[in-house]
Amino acid sequence: MPFGVRLPQASYYDAKYRPTAALYRARQPYLIKNAVTGLCIIGFVGAVYSFTIKAIGQDDFSDVPMPAAPVQTGASVAHTPSPPAKK
């Protein structure tokens, strides 16, 4: 087969890779079902998210021990230099 010769192929896209009318006709029966399914999934995710935020917002975290705040003297934290390395 010589190079540069394209064999015709059955495709739903034309030579410029744009969808043809046949592709739109093939997708048409599934359009409404897919849109409803997508809305149901988005609704479920939104419900789980809002439930989680509402459930976490009710917790006062009184059972979690809080560590003591570090004591700072002066304007900066004191730094002790490390001893020089032994040779």
C-alpha cells in the first residue's frame, strides 16, 4: 500500500474530526437518560457533602485534649547554639 493513500473508514466523524449527523442520531436516545443520571449523581454528592458539613458542625470537640500554649519570652524565640563539631 502506498503512503499517503487513506482508506475510507466508517466513522461518526468527518475528515476534520467533527461529529456527523449520524453521531447525533446515535446519541439522541441516551441524551435524557444520561442527563437525569448525571443530575442524580450530582444531587447525591451534594447531599452527602451537606450532611457531612452539618454533622461536623454539631461536634464541639470537647473530648479532644488541647495542648498547652508554648511560653514565649521576649519578642523572639530563644535559640541555643549547638556546640562546635569535634575534629
